[in-house]
Amino acid sequence: KFLSMTPAEIGRGTYKLLISCIVPRPIALVSTVSAKGVRNLAPYSYFGAMNHNPPTVCFSPCRNRNGNEKDGFDKDTLRNIKETGEFVLHIMSKWFVDVANFSCGSF
């Protein structure tokens, strides 16, 4: 039997559905440096290789839900990339995952 649902019907379960569809789900650590030289390292589970010629990778930074018009809605990683046009994507080994997970907090 074929079942079809819209994201609106799934509601908050959409995230859990997506992260369980690709297993094992690779984790990337994305490092950036702001225009002022402040370093940032953040884990991303939504990333992948898109092409080999030219070599192209992508990842999906979410907007900051706690953002505001004054400070902006971009998280540090995205803001740094917009400022400098640069990032480094590091592919995680399984034994680093717990530490990478800890690094996703707001500090």
C-alpha cells in the first residue's frame, strides 16, 4: 500500500522522518572564520556531495529561531560564510559524533 502525506500533515515529526531516512547519516563539522577573525565550528547532519566535476559539496544551515531584526536570523556559520565566502567541511568519524553533538549548543 502506498501512503502519501504532506509536511503539514506530518507536522513536527518531519525532522525525525528525514533523519531516519538516510542511515547511517553522515555528520560534517563545518569550520568558518568571521571577517573579524572569530573562529566557529558547528556540526551538520544535512550535507552531501553534489558533483565531482567541479567538486561540489553542500550543507544546510538552519536559521536561528531566536534571532531578531537587530542581530539577524543567520547562525554564525552562515553569517561567516556570507562575510568571507569560505568554509571547510570536515567529515566526522563515528567516534567523534558525541563531541560534535555537544558543539552544537549556543555558547
